Amino acid sequence: MTKTIVVKIGTSSLTKPETGQLALSTIATLAETLSCLRGQGHRVILVSSGAVGVGCARLGLTERPKAIALKQAVAAVGQGRLMRVYDDLFTTLQQPIAQVLLTRSDLVQRSRYLNAYNTFRELLGLGVIPVVNENDTVAVDELKFGDNDTLSALVASLVEADWLFLLTDVDRLYSADPRSVPDAQPIALVSSMKELAQLQIQTGTQGSQWGTGGMVTKISAARIAIAAGVRTVITQGRFPHNIEKILQGELLGTHFQPQPEPTSARKRWIAYGLVPTGKLYLDSGAIAAISQAGKSLLAAGIKSVEGIFDTQDAVQLCDTNGNEIARGLVNYTSDELQKIRGCQSREISTILGYAGADTVIHRDNLVLT
Ligand SMILES: Nc1ncnc2c1ncn2[C@@H]1O[C@H](COP(=O)(O)OP(=O)(O)O)[C@@H](O)[C@H]1O
Ligand SMILES: N[C@@H](CCC(=O)OP(=O)(O)O)C(=O)O
């Protein structure tokens, strides 16, 4: 059966750690594998990092730049070079590809989000493999994916993929970073995010020398993808043929089982497409009402309000310790909420001097995270 498959490859797999030069045999095998999957009728998207790493190698820089302007300039050098290598390899295999560079803002506005969806649909319909990366050269700090693990999960969610493969320089997820904890235990299957929380995995915050997010971003990417019904696998990038083996049922890498009932497309956009601009801290009654009873959020349950936002902006809903429970679109501005937090709905019109919505966030606009 035809599947939609998103494959993300990180800098640590695309380049040689010693020199930063391209790992050509890995890239060639990846191109071969993806072309083969296309030949079998699957729809394939490649999310490729490497613009900064390849740009550094091209310019003789020995470490990933920290200054934003330099990083953006280096990415511009590397992205072109990376695409040239991909195009040469895929052309040899008679497989057309396309470059798709996205920024966070392309997914924030609903119309642009749908536009991105339409572009992917057309490309996949044409039998093209889109090669996606963040548009590092123009992305601004506040509106960044920041790492391609997240980007690939958002793309997988956008196109409602069946599979997301996160290819990296370790063969799977471990109970702790195997670089620093040699007896860390391998994890083969994660059946829910609740189970993952119980495993208490240690990830550190660092990736490899050239990678960005390490395992943390892969786990949060898996969270986004499985909520969209996408089976997610973390596996070794050096052996791209493993993707075919996994699709045939071999249990390589770490598998994250998709949520049985995926969150609706609109709610996924609210939860992960939008960038929240504020936080509402809730009391325990409100937390129980939204998380267990599926109710809307009322002003009475809000203890405090953080940030400046407008109506219909996305905000995070947190417990009093700041742990996020849900996200949603607010019916009131931050100024209004400062005045009505903790109040009964019937008091709102007297406090504000005009009638507003009964709910602060209607349950149709509220997503548990
Ligand atoms: N619990 C863990 N299990 C496996 N790897 C981990 C874990 N915690 C941290 N890591 C580190 O994450 C690294 C991969 O992340 P990163 O360098 O960002 O890769 P990529 O460039 O593929 O995105 C591994 O090399 C490993 O050292
Ligand atoms: N967009 C950046 C990659 C960011 C990123 O997530 O890198 P990695 O951790 O290697 O997957 C680039 O092309 O260099």
C-alpha cells in the first residue's frame, strides 16, 4: 500500500565528524533508498539539515558559528552546495527533487499553512521528492523552528504522513546519552508519551559537534508526530537501507507508536503550528475541567496571566508550577484577562463595561499537549 514517508537526516549523519566534509556514501545510499521507495509508489519527503555544516566546511570554519548573521551567511553558502549534491545524485537515479525552504511564519498563518500543504500535495502528486530545510538565511530568532527534528514533525503532521524517520548518529534512543553513560539501556518501543515519561530518559541538552538539539528535540518531534497519527522511528543515519527493512517489519531503532485517535488537523495547527504569545496559570479545578472533563476554560480558573496578547492569539495553559497542560486560542486580550481572571463569567460585563464571550478559551479551540 502507498505510504507517505518523511525522512529527516541530521548534520551528524550527513557530514564526517573529523573534517566536516560531506559523508558522500551515506548521502548516495540515502538517495538510492528514497528513489527506490518512490519507485514502489510511496510518497517521500526528505528533511535535510546540513546547510550550516556544509557551509562551514566550504569556508574552512572549524566550528558551528554562534553569531546569528554569520550562521545565516554560512547557511546560504551550504544550502546551495547541499542541493547541488542531492540533485546530482537523484538526477543520476532519474528522480526529480524540489527545494522547499520554510520558516516558522509559513505555518503560523492558517492560509499560509494550507498553502504549504497544497504545495507539498502537488509535489508529491508529481512524483517529486521535496527536500526541505529551514530557511536559515532569513529566519528570525522569535520565529524559528530552531531544529529540523521539530520541522520534520510539523511537515509530517501537515501532510498526515504514515511514517517519520529521524536519522541520526546513534542507532536508537537510550535511557541516557550512550556517549557519556556506556551502560545506558536501549529502548525499542515507546507506546505512549506517558510511558516515555515513566522511562525518565536522560538526554542532556547537547547534540553532537555539528548537530543542534541532541535527543531532546527528537523526543519532542516524536510527540508532535504521534499526536498526528504518524509512526516515528529514531534510527542510525549511516545505514539508510534500514528504512526499507523497517518498513518491511524489522524492529530496528526506537519506534514511537502513533496515538490511536489523532488530534484533528486544526487542533494540531493550534498546538504546534502557532507560536504561543502568553501563558495562563490555572487552578486545579480548571485543570481538571479542561483535561479530564473536556470543558472550555472559564475566567474563574485563571490565577495569573503572563505576556501581552490579542484575542484569537495562541497561549499556553500551565499549572502553578509552569508545566504546560494545553494550548488554545483566547477570546480576550491579555489586558482584559488581567481584569477578569478569577471572576465568574456573569461578572465579566460589569468589570469590563461590555459583554464578552462566556468562555476564555472555547473547548473547540483548546488542545491538550
Ligand atoms: N538518551 C539518549 N539516547 C541516545 N542519544 C542521546 C541521548 N541523549 C543524548 N543523545 C545524543 O544525541 C546525539 C544526536 O543528536 P544530534 O547531534 O542533534 O543529531 P542530529 O545531527 O542527527 O540531529 C547523539 O550523538 C547522542 O550523543
Ligand atoms: N537548518 C540547519 C539544521 C538545524 C538542525 O536541526 O540540525 P541537526 O541537529 O543536525 O538536524 C542546517 O541546515 O544547518
